[in-house]
Amino acid sequence: MEKALVLMGCAIGAGLALIAGIGPGIGEGYAAGKALEAISRQPELKGDITSTLLLGVALAETTGIYGFVTGLLLIFVAPRIFLGML
């Protein structure tokens, strides 16, 4: 009974952690759209806008990567640790 409960909790937690990938995708798309608008208004600032965009996208992507790594840990590592405690 406890084993099934641990596995269920890890599976639900991993699924919730992987939902974290939605936020960076939406944010990066929005940022890219706004960067294109800014470049179309002031083409002479293309280099500055692009470098700022890439820095922002890299920072936003880290949250998705953290969610992905957390999901992988909950699927492959956590069940063994928790079942070893029982």
C-alpha cells in the first residue's frame, strides 16, 4: 500500500513539475514578438535589442529546465529514496 502511494505521489509531482515548461514558452514567444516590434520601429538598435532578448530568453528558459530536471528526479530517483525509507 505504501509503495503504491509513494509511486503515485512521485508521478503526480513529476507531472506538475513538467507543467513548468509552459510558462517559459509563452514568455519567450511574447518577448520575441516585442523584440521584433522594437526592431521594426528602430532598426538602428537591432544589436542592442537582440542581445537583450537573448539574455532574457536564456534566463526564462532556466525555469523550464529546473522543472524538467525536477520531473526527471521525481520519476527516476525519488521513488528509490522514499521506498528505501519505508
